[in-house]
Amino acid sequence: MKKERYLFRWAGILTISIIALSGTGIYGLSKVLKVSSQPRADVIKIDNMIAFGKLEKAPVEFLHEAHTEALAKKNKDCAACHLTQNKRMFPKFKRIADTDRIEVMDIYHKGCISCHGEMKVAKEKAGPVECEGCHREKIQHLTSRQPIGFDKSLHFRHSEAQENKCELCHHEYDEKAKKLFYVKGKEGTCRYCHKEKTKDNLMSMGLSSHISCIDCHQKNISKSLTTGPVTCSGCHDPAVQQKIKKITPIPRMDRKQPDIVMLKNAPKGIGTDTENTNKMAFVPFDHKAHENYNDTCRVCHHESLKQCNECHALAGMKEGNMVNLEKAMHQVDSTRSCQGCHEAKQNDKNCAGCHVFMGKERVKEDTSCLKCHSAPGVEKKKASNPDDEKTLVKTMLQSRNLVPGTYPENNIPEKVVIKKLSKEYEAVDFPHRKVVNTLVKNIKDNKLAGYFHSQKGSICKGCHHNSPVSTNPPHCGNCHGKPFDAKNPSKPGIIGAYHQQCMGCHKEMGIEKPAGCTECHKKKKN
Amino acid sequence: MSISRRKFLGWVSAAGIGSVVGKSALAAGNKHFDGYQESLGVLHDISLCVGCRSCEAACCKVNELPVPDKPFTDTHVLDEERRTTAKAYTVVNKYGVTGKIGPSFRKIQCNHCAEPACSSACFVKAFKKTKTGAVTYDASVCVGCRYCMIACPFEIPAYEYNESFTPRVMKCTMCHPRILKGQLPGCVEVCPMEALTFGKRADLLNIARERIRKYPRKYIDHIYGETEMGGTSWLYLSNVPFSDIGMREDLGVTPAPELTSGALSVVPLVAGLWPVFLMGIYAISKRKEIIFKEELDEAAHSRTKEDI
């Protein structure tokens, strides 16, 4: 008897542990496996109930386009599922707002199950009517949905089609009257007010854009006008997005923004800035040109289209998240700041060949500051009124030299024979002038690069680094000696220096030739 | 509340064993060891490697290894991912990394761990971490169990399977004999890109940190080997994620010996106490029998008395 009990106990322990082990394993796997079909753009995860607390059942994966198609076959339109308020169709399912838990749940259950049931009775292909049919733990469909940005091209096509009636989309909100109204010249990006989530009666970006876009497109369709998409994939399918017509060149978006502007400390009455605290020379800025370099205004401006110095004062302000003006303009890891964006441009194929070798030094050269901070400083003669300032900015921008500077051709050696490497291999005939000319040609049409390389010899510094610019720079071997100098561990030896510089640059610029050792230097014949 | 005799004894013995085991495991555990102060190493800057296989050729030459059929200048060899063998202490592999122009190359060889797994697994002490940083191998004591090959997290040691009588475990020696002579390791000396830097491990870490600071957009902000498996003498800098070039990122920072020393330290204790324990049980059961016999005798005796 005792023995039996003993065996029984062991069997119990084993079974429990096996069940526990296999259970967790299978459960974990099943969450990823068995995803059917291609990714689609119309997968909507219905988890609205989360607003009322923890979900009791798994969220429902809803294929919107499958439903639209099925309803279209029965001659039903959007109104079968969507209500209309103020003549606008509402994107939520059979309701305007999320009132309370039971009510919203009932709307879904009644709406979905009754329709599926009717179809089932009519012996048609129908969706599930039992709980687990919709509330499934496993992911059934992969989504390819991608948010669609309203870039400048798309914006232009809309404003052109609507004959520049900005008020059709843009509005302000009157807190007291609880009404939307329009102010000319105050148009901003939707995201300024419409955030990620709906709060009180301020709709989320998703909700408001679906109401506005689809409703307008829908109305145009009913009037048989050419219009934008109304289906999920029409806007959100990455492949379809690629096919959206692009206008080139895009005419300028007009919101009374300045063509040119002087970047300086905060204006009077904002922050604690005074003209005395501003020690750096102001920066003339070509606003109009920069508009063309970017897809949206948001790239530099945040959601609001205010001037930088309204929030970023010299000492930092609460409105600007305490990011002071210096940081706002120079923060290297930010895509919004001047320097952050300009430095990112150095990753371009034509630039990276040289710039990849240029380390981030703790202190910048003075000359690089003065490239931007070129306006007469506060201590010098300053523009007294806005018009004078404008002329000043204009002349300063016009006086900028945007052509990369080089020495006259006879100062640039045509060929340099590199003999240092000729131990196992023959000497290298380095086509020096050809390389210089190619580098100059590559940045000829680039205004940014042109301006920063306008000084004679600045392009030479790509290879002839760490020595003053000159037509007669030191030989590479004057600094780079034997390899693995323990006192100078970060300075490669002459062989390493040549290989790193030449091959590193070619790799970054995507130059495939010369490939292999012998295309630069021939193997010596013994 | 009543405690049975059996329960009480159970508690006491459990507490006794617990305290003994706990203490001894700690006492046997390694004291904190940061590696030899002056230990040397090599920093491999993966961003600089161009896959020329010069290091492979030099390694073959200085270690007098058999020359392979395909010449070292043949870069088609790189099309296949290789590992170290008994005939090649080091190999270079090519990796395609998405989002990067051109392939990446990584040199593989023994990493010369600060506290090597191979040496902790070796019961004849054939492997030794020397003060130079190199992990050396003594073939004269090796019994050929190949535990080192299983223990190594980087899958480096290889075995001379086709040597019938004197098979050896083969792996990079960091050119230990050359280092002692004041020479550079063969691979480092020959690298045309200077992608390999030889020096004191502490200096190499500073060089690597300085490169990361100077080129923040270029390098991944991690020095592979600084902490992996408790630190290795070979260090790696990369411009692509280490996992994309086949480097394990799941190794943790604990040296291999520390993972096993706790459990292994109990072995002598268990081995020593086991006979005592068994003898004890035997004695107890014997005593039971004696008592039983005595009682039986007594009962029989008294019964006979009563009967009479």
C-alpha cells in the first residue's frame, strides 16, 4: 500500500511539471505561429473597451475592407455601420461617442452578431456568432498599416483643388462659445491641437482626420468628382502610398511666413532676454530656401508654427521645455536643430568620404561658428528697425560665397607616386588631381557644402588633415611613421594611414573600383 | 503544540546541512578578480577590416601551420562562414548587414578570456592564463578529453582528429612566444589597415572609448569583450550591431569558473559526508533491530513468567 502511494505521488509531481512546462511553451509559441495571409492595411484592432478598464476578452481583429466589400454586394453602404452627425459620417461603429462600458459592448455585440446571424440564416458566407470566433487570443492577420503624412505635395494638391479655401480644413476653437472658427493667417498643423488620444471634446488626430478626410472624399464621390481614397488601403497601404502623385516642383505654401529672417534672442516681453545678454552675432537665415529642403514645417517647427525665440530664449523658458536658444540651434542629436540637421547631411555619399574621418572634437573651431554667426553683433552697428534688418539679412545672405574653393589647377599636382608601400608591391600612381576635381564636382551644386567649403583648401583638409591649409602640405610620412607607436596609439602608421584613408573613403562614397590589392599597386615580381 | 521527535531531527539536520553547504560554497567561490593588471590584448576595429586575409596568412606562417590548398589571396573563401580549425588559429568571415553599404568582416580567434572557461573545465591544468594575457596550452599534460572545446563559449579550440598518436587541442596562442620576445602577434604586425591594435588591455579600452566618443555616429557604443564572460583580452569595436556579425550577445558578464565553482565546491563535501551518512542510517537501523530483539526477548521472558 505504502509503495503504491509513493509511486502515485511521484507520478503526480511528474505530470504536473510536464503540464506546466509544455503549457507555457505551447502558449508562448501559439502567439506568433499560424498567422495567415499577407499583411494587410485594413486590420483594425477593436479594443475600445480598454477605455473602461481591463479587457475581459481578447481584442477583436476586424478586417474593414472585407466588410465593406461584403456589404457592397448587398447594396449597402457605410451607413450600415456608421452614424452621421452634423452631416458628417462618424468613424466609430454605430455610435458617436464612447458612453459607458455596457452600452458600447452591447452596440458591438448586437451590431455584429445580428448581421452575421441573419446572413447565416440566409445560408450566406458569414462571420462568427460565437464569442471565440471574434475574441481570439492568437494574432490572425499581420498589419501593414502605415500612417499617412500630409506632405507639401499632397497639401498643394488639396489647396489647389479647393481653390485655396483654407477654412475648409483649418480652424481654431472658441472655448467660450464652444465653436470652431477660422482665422486667416493662423493656420497650423493639425497636430498642434489634435493629439494622440481624444480628450474631452478635443478629438484625437486619428478620429478627426478620418472624419474630415473620408467625409469630404465621400461627398465628392457622390457628386462624381475625382477625389481621394475612402478605403483603408487607399491611404494606409505602403505600396499604395508610393503611387500617390507627387508634384514637382511644389509651389510654396503661403502662410505669410518670412522669406528671410534674422535669428536672435527672444523679443521684448518674452523670457528674461535683453539685447545685453545676447553676446553672439545674430544669424541671417534663408527661410524660403529651407522650406524646399523639408517635407513639412514640422521638421523644424514643432506642432505650432511659432518663431523659435518665442519659446527658446537665451536662458531657456518653461514654454520651450527649458531648452535654451543655444541648444535649440546646436543640439547635434536633434533633427530639429540647425547643426543636428547639417551634421546629418554629412552622411550623404558625396560628403561621408571625408567627413567619416572627422571626429567630434570637444571644442569647435572659431571659424565654424562665424560661418553662421556672421551678422554684426550687438556691440557693432545694429539695424534699428525691422525694414533695415530685412535689408541687412538680404545683403548678408547675398554676399555669401556658395562655390567650393580650390587652388588653380597648376597648384594641384596631377599625379602623386606613393612609394612608401613598395615592399611587396610596386609604387602607387595616385591620380591626385582627378580625385580633387571629383570631390569638388560632387559638391558643386550643394549650397550647404559650397558655403562651408568656399575657402581655398578646405576641401584639401579631407585628406591633408591636422596641418594648416597650404599648397605645399607636409608629406603623409612626416607624421605617420611605423605602425603601433605605443606613445601615439590613435595615430596609424604610414601603411595603415594610406589604407584607412583611401579604402575608407571609397567605401563610404560607394566607389567599388579599384577592388583588390593589385588594382592600386601591382605585385612585385621576384 | 507538539513536535514529534522525527520532525525535530529533520529540522536540525536541514539547518546543519544548509549552513555547511552555504558557507563552503562561498568560501570556495573565486575572490573578485579583474584580470592581471599589466595583461596585454588586441583591439579589433571591425569597421576597418577589409577582409584581405593577411592575418590568416601571417598566422599560418608564424605558427608553422600547414598551408591550405586555396591561397590566402583567394577572397572567395570568405563566401562561406568558417570557424577555427586545427590548421587555422584564425579565420576572417564576411557578413552582409542590412542598411549598410558593402559587407562587414570579422576576424575570429581565441579571445583569451580573463578567466577562461577552457582552463576551468580542464582537470589536468593544460590551459593557463598567463600574466601576459595569453591563454596557453600545454600538450604534454593534455589527456584529450576535449572538455575545453565544450566549455568555450566562443567555440574556438579545435582538435587534431587526424593525428592518431599525438593529437593536440589547437587554438590561437596570442603569439605568446613572440610576445615574450618583444614581438607583435603575427596577425597584428601584418594588418595593412591597422584594424588590429596591440597593447595593454587597459590602454586598449581607453583607445576604444576615445574612438567611440570621437565618432559617435560611426561606432556602436559598446566594447565587446570588456565585460563579456568576465572580460576578454581581445576587444572589439564595431560600426554594425554585434549580433549582425555573428557575435553572441547572450553571454553575460560572469566569468565561466564562477558559474560552476559554487556547485563544484560541494562535491568533496558530499563525497566526504556520504559514507558517514550511510553508516549512520545503517547504525540506526541496526540499533532498531537490537532494541526490537531486546523487547521481544523481554516480552517472551515476562510472558513465560506470567504463564508460569
